[in-house]
Amino acid sequence: MKSYCFLVCLLLLICCTDNGKKKDHQIIEVQKATVSPTLDGKANENCWNAAQWHPLDQNWVGEAYSYEDFNGRYKLTWDTDALYILVEITDDVLYDQKEDPFKFWWDDDCVEVFVDENNSGGLHQFSHNAFAYHIALDGKVVDLAPDREPRLFNEHVVSKRVTKGTTSTWEIAVKLFDDSYMDGKTNIPKKLFKEKKVGFGLAYCDNDGSKERENFIGSVFIAGEDKNRGWIDADVFGTLVLKE
């Protein structure tokens, strides 16, 4: 009987300890750039030559698509001021149906960067516990704010896109802000450092001319039928570990 009670208490302790804590998955080690990349869409710096390609191949929304319709991959690096992302997208049609950045921004072709500064996980749909930055073809950056309205976060994310034929190269710099971020206030981005963990995901909204996007392709495997959860729950983000 004593052994049984001890086992129950131990299981309760483990559950309480794990409750609310994100479990690290899709762990990627990211090497620091000795010279930070220039955001020109050319990707000819040594930091990119040394970085590893990662696939953008998880179909979160939509039917199966062909390789000619879409394929994507990305690289990562960092310095003390920002996380840098190189995204290479092959897409046969680039479509931006709404000039207004606040109108159905998720249904246009765009790169979406999910970032959780302290890798804490948890809900973030209407908070700044984490961010889901939608980077439009014109470079404008949109996410939802705690007042449940979309806002521009152009000061958080700077990008440059160069398109040749059906291939677009995006160079992106993302400043990281913690969950104390307040809209309309002065906020200081966090400094990055060796061994820091960052919650991260990447995705692409692909629309070939429809009213709604045909596909939403992500970088992280998400279990279950509902895979479109990154904009709500940072627990599904992967984990970056910053290295030197």
C-alpha cells in the first residue's frame, strides 16, 4: 500500500512539474555569423555558405501539391541583435490580391515566421507571448495584437526578396521581443547569446489566384488533424539552440 501511494505521489509530481512547460522538439543548432549578412536577397555571405538547408515541407493546410507548384527550404544564422533567415521558395505563381495589409493577409502569398523569444510555449493568439509575423510580398509585416486587431510590425522584421523566374530568395532579419512587449510603447529587443533557446517555426502561404490560399506549408511536423495551430499555440514551435 505504501509503495502504491508513493507511486501515485511521484506521478502527480511529474505531471505538475511538466504541466505548462513546452517540450523541445525539432531541435536545430544555429551557428553564429562571424559577419552578419547583408539583406540584399543575394545570399552570398560566408555565413550562408556554411549554414545547413532545412526543408519547408509540412503541408499544414490544403490538398497535396506538386513540386512544380511549390517547394521551399531555409537556412538560419544569428548575431547578438537578430535571428537571420534565408528562405528559398519555388512557386509558379506569386499572388497578392489585397493591397490593404489588414485584409485577409493570410490568404496572400507570404512568408510566416513564428518566434517565441524564451521558448516558453503556450497560447499567444491574442498576446505577445510569441509572435506570428506574416511577411507580405511588399515586405510589410502583420500579426494580431492583444486587442485582437492586426498591426504592422515592420520594425521587428526587415526583409529583402529577389525573384528570378519562379524562384524567390528572401533574406530576413528578426529582432526578438519577450512577452513584456506592449504595443504603442518603447520596447527594447532582447540580445541573443550562446546556448539561448528560441521557439521557432517557418511557413509559406501559397495562393495561385484563388479567393483563399490553396496551401499553408510549414517547417515543423504537427501531430493530429488540425495542423494550423502555430498562430495560436507556441507549444508546436520547434526549438533553436544558438551556438558559436
